[in-house]
Amino acid sequence: MISVTCAIIRNDENEVLVVQRGEQSDHPYKWEFPGGKLDSDESEEECIIREIAEELSIGIVICKKLNPVEHDYGHKQIRLIPFVCDTLDELPFLTEHIDFKWVTPGDLKKINFSEADIIVADNYLQSVKEIEDNKEFIAGSVQSSADDEELRSMIDRMISMKEADWVATSAIENPAIFKKLLEYSFSPDKKLAFHASWILSKVCDKYPEIIYPYLSGIIETLDKLDNESAQRSFLRIISLSDINKVSNKHHGILAERCFTELRSGFSAIAIKAYSMEILYKLALIYPELANELAASISMLQGEGSAGIIARGRIILNKLAEMPAGTGSSLT
């Protein structure tokens, strides 16, 4: 029996990523959850992180392991080990599949999955239903979580978008929870930091003004943040914020950081996308950045990622439409 891991990858809209196999595969044109075979020298968790990086070039954070599914395809028997994962990278770069799409949980039953993946989808939907059935208990627990360890544990094991929304709503109503989310976002525990910063971005979606007193401090720590997932969350927050709320000095720090990410060959697609958006906002304030930004985006056009090329073209069009003017100076 072959052991295979797969990932139920969710974006920040709670949609799930599914990918389509090609004509020459074992299951032509069937859809599946991405993943691959477990090597003898790696753990199941190491396997799924490696496979997703190789197949899709995106980063994930593991949230939960579901029960394995065993299936006999006739020509092979597999033991499929599913992991529920989160990502902020919505634009995978396909290397082994011919197509991808993000679907709502309710639409998973409409997907033409391979047989084992049908069972995985059903099990995932059951886990989502169990969370929905317990929503009043979970929401009440968030509201009453004055204890640091209790709140930390709740965020760490979070597997539902609804749970994230409940915590985000509580953070708006309770400043102590908001400050804990900010603190956890810098935790060395990468899963906790990702979940906390992800929820923090949900808080800012609902109540953007809440982050403004902390924006300068966040900008100053971006280059010291050794957690790509949390960095993506913070860049997303900044890209959606009014950057006039911070000083010229912090504009300069932010511009330098975003240009570094944009030119790096190792930055994730989401980080490049958010960096482009931030630099465009800065270019509206400091027009002298426009040419440098356009040149940096043009260099990305040969990278091969359709997603980042499409995003880049949108920004280039916006830059072309910028009104002529002197504006402010960043230096």
C-alpha cells in the first residue's frame, strides 16, 4: 500500500484549492487535493509541505490532520493522509497539474474527484459541520478567554474561517484580545503566529482604524520577522491601510522593504503581490518611485508565474494612468 499525503488548502475567503490531473496521469482529467508520495526518510508533515512547495510553489501552514483514507484502485492501493492547511498564496504555479480553482466548501460535492479524494472531501465537510454545530460554545469560549494559555491554544488549533471571524469580532470588542493577537503574531511558534496574524488581518478588514496606532511598529519589524506567513499577513494589512497614517521615515522603510521583496527570487507570490500594491500607493505620494516600480515589475514578467504577471500588468496600467505632477519627495 502506497502512503500519500494531500492538502485541503484554504485561502482567507475559506475557499478550498483543487487541482486537475493531465491526460497522461493515472486519473486523466480528474480533480484532486494536491499532494504526493511519502518518502521513507520524512514525516507526513514534512512530506505535505515539500510536495505543495514542489507542485504549487506556495507556502502552507498545517492546521489539522484528518483521518487517513484507504482505497483500492485495482492497479494500486493507497493510504491517503489529508491535512487541513491555510495559505495566503492564492496564485499557485502549476508544475504537475493542468488547472486549478478555488471552490467553496458547499461546491466540493460538485467536483469530479478521484475516488479517494471524494471520501476526503466528505470527511472535511463533516469536520466543518461539527464546528458549525458547536459555534455558540466556541464563540462563548472566545469571549470568556481571559487566560493567555486558553486563548493561545484556541488560536493554535483553529481550523475554520468562522472560528477566525468569531475571534476577530471578539478582538474588536475586547482590546486585550486584540493585543494578544498582535503579540502572538510575532511568536516563534510559526503556526500560532500565522493564525494570529491571519485573524488580525480579519480584524482590520472589519475595523481598519484599529491597526493605525501600531502600523509604524509593524513596518519597523518587517525585515526582522522570520515567519513568511505572518509577514504576508502584515503586508496584506498594510496594503489595505491608509499609509498616510505613518511618517515619511516609515514610508522610506516600507519602500525599501517592498522593493527588496519584489526583486527577490525567493519571495512568495503573495508577498510580491502585496509589495506591488504598497509601492503603488507610495508612488501616488512620491511619483519618483513610479519608474523604479515599473522597471521592477517589468523584470518579473519573465518569472513564469501567470498570477504575478497578471498582477504586475494591472499595476503597470495604474502607473500609466497616474496624473503628472511633482508630488512629495521620499528623500
